[in-house]
Amino acid sequence: MGARNKKKLKRLNLLEMSNHERIQLIKEIREKLRQKIIEAKLWQSLLETEDLTINGNVVYRENQQLTGFYLRHRV
């Protein structure tokens, strides 16, 4: 079995949805994309960083696994 069977995508018919459902779905998709962009920018910044220290604690050092770091974005 190929990669196509690994994840079944839920198909939605936007024409069968109410305006409220459609708007809510679009908002959710936008938010997920925004979060993915923020995450990608963070990872890109980390790739360009040698050391990351937060409150005096080293949470990232070049060539080591990231530890003790959590990012929460306020909306």
C-alpha cells in the first residue's frame, strides 16, 4: 500500500455548507496556516542560531536537541 493510504483526507463540499460553517472553516484553516508559518519562522531562526538562552538557561546549543522551550502566541 502506498502513501495515499496513510492518511485519509476528509472531503468537504463547500456548496453544501451553510455560510456560517464555511466562514468558520475558512477561519480555522487560516489560523492553522498562520501557526505553521510562525513555526517555520521559528525553526529557520533556530537554524541560524548558535545558542539560545532564556532567563539564564541554555535551551538550545548548536548541534544539540532543543529542550525546555515552549512558544505560545497571543491572538
